[in-house]
Amino acid sequence: MGLEIKKVAKRYSNKNILHEISFEVKDGSFISLLGPSGCGKTTLLNIIAGLTELDEGEILMDGITVSSKSLNLPPEKRKIGMVFQDFALWPHMNVYQNVAFGLQMNGMKGKEIEKRVYETLEIFHMESYINHFPSELSGGQKQRIAMARAIAPRPKLILMDEPLSSLDAQLREEMRWELVRIFQQFKITTIYVTHDRIEAMSMSDEIILLKDGYIEQIDSPENMYNFPKTSFAARFLDVTNEICGKVSRVNSEHIYVKSSIGIIKAFNTYNVEEGQTVTWMCRPCDLVPVENNLESSFDKSTNNVFLTKILFRSFHGGVWRYIGTLITLEIVEESKQQLLFEFSSSVKYKIDEMVHLIVPVKLCRLLQEVDVSTASNEKGA
């Protein structure tokens, strides 16, 4: 099912929850609505489902209007499936009855229902639990049944509201793979609400990042991670190193930014002018230690070079994560600027140790704050 969201707005008690949200979803794609609590993602999902009326705008499914100021097609007529955070299984029904419920509501009968229920439970490897009640199932098993119930009628669109948030970390990872496998198999258009960046990046074709009821950025997971448009987008996807400064020089290859620690570079793929204030950014994983701290072992023309003094370290399984204070190279003194970086657990530095770090210029980004309230919220997803 193709989906069009056109300038959708919603208010509660004169407070704007959604501000003219617009995007398109291609048939068969998996889209995540990502953002912090209170950003409007669940409200938007409920409007798409028909559970909440919009105040402005329009929603079209396969080119047909299902929501507008004068129309709100009931959820049961939208050919959608929904999976909730709390599973919402009927406690007095066993697994078979829960999965069959939607099929009965759609007018299926007898043997046809029985065949579809068994086929769907086999997809989730839950056929042996067909006579169990929800109280007899684990959290992961309940989630599989909730998803089986949503998929059994073969809807054109699945809406999911943080369905994995109540599961433990290992089970969440298992279920992510399970969901991707199943939705790819059936080619069902999916809108997935989450505040978990790992879920969004690992499962989605595209991510719609929301902040305060506005769209901050729409992009593929890889592009949003590597080329965030704002500081909010950069920080929400992962921890960042950010250094503020002003553009001092621009040539065909590089942008030079004058900062409190000296001149730092980024590739010239940004529309900036000399004197403009920008934020230079890199990820902790982008920084690499210089072998034996030898300056001759790297090319300064294609790398930014930092000298740091280790302040803190912590072990994170496969990596050691460090916080170091930057040394300004021009006058060789400690600055107030800090860097976060991480290396393989086979590389271990001591507190107060001095370490040269490099980051390739091609991995350095420039962030320019965008006023999303005046920027266009329209983009195809």
C-alpha cells in the first residue's frame, strides 16, 4: 500500500502536537517514525490508523483519501494491522482464537480460518502453542502472537507502536531479525514507531526523525547517520564529537574552520561562506590512534590531527571508550574541549597518557542549525 501524508496537523488544548507533517511511503517499504518521547510519533501513527482525527491536512492510501477535516474512515475499513506495545491479546482467548479473531471480523469461515491461522503461526514458529492462553506465554511469545494476529488477515499496511520496548535486550535483537524477515517475505508496507535508534537503523528502509512535532530529517539509515543535517539528528542517532567555529577559508576541496583548538577541516560538500558559524562533527568510531604517536605516519592534507590527554576510560565489551582533553597544537596547552573516542579492546591507554588521533577529512561533517518550523516538511519517503 502506498501512503501519502499531506500537511497533517494536530492540536490538543490549543497545543500543537504535529505541525503540517508531509511525506510519502512507497508500497512495501519499512519506515520508522523515530524521536524522543513527546515528539508526536504515536499521535501520527494513531491518525494514520484512524484512531485519532486530524485537525488539518489529508491522508491518502493507494491514492484514496481516508482522513481529512471532513472524513475519518474507521480503522476496520482501512485494511491495516496494528501491533501495540502491550501486545493487547485477549486474555480469555487462546492463541488460535486470538489469531482467528481478525479473520472472523473480515468474514472468513471455518476451514479457511483454520488454514490461515496454522499458516501464520508456522511463520512465527508458534504452531505448537495453538491451545495456550496469553497467561501461559513469555513476553517474546506474546509478541509473536500479537504480530501473527496482525498479519493473518494479510493487511496492506502494518502499524507498530514500540512493539519490542517491553522485551529484554537479547530478545529485542532476535525479534528485529524476525520482523525484517517476515515483512520482506510478505512485502507489507510498515510504519514502525520507536525511540530506539538501533531498531530504526537496523530495520528501516528510511527513517523519519521527529522533534517537537516537526520533521527534523527524512533519509536512509546510513545517510542519516553519516550525514545528519542538524545537531539534534547527529546526537539522536549516536554520540558525537562537536567543535564550534567559524569558516575561515573555502577552496575546491576543503572547508577550513577556525576553532578554539586551531584550524580543522571538512570536505567541501556544504554550501557555506567565509565567516559563517558552523559545528564540525565526527563520531567516536571515526578517530584512529597514530601508530607510535609518529607524525610522519599520517598525511596532514587528508586528515585532521588531534593531541589528547586521556582523562577517563571505560570498557564496553569489544571496545575501550575514552574521554580525552584536547591539547591546542599551536601553543601546546590543555583546552576545555574534550573528545570521545573508542578503539578495539586490544588497544588500551592509561589515564593521563598523551595520544595523537587522526580522523580522515572525508569523515568530518559540518552541521548547520535549521529552523524546522519554517523549513519545508515535505519530502518523499
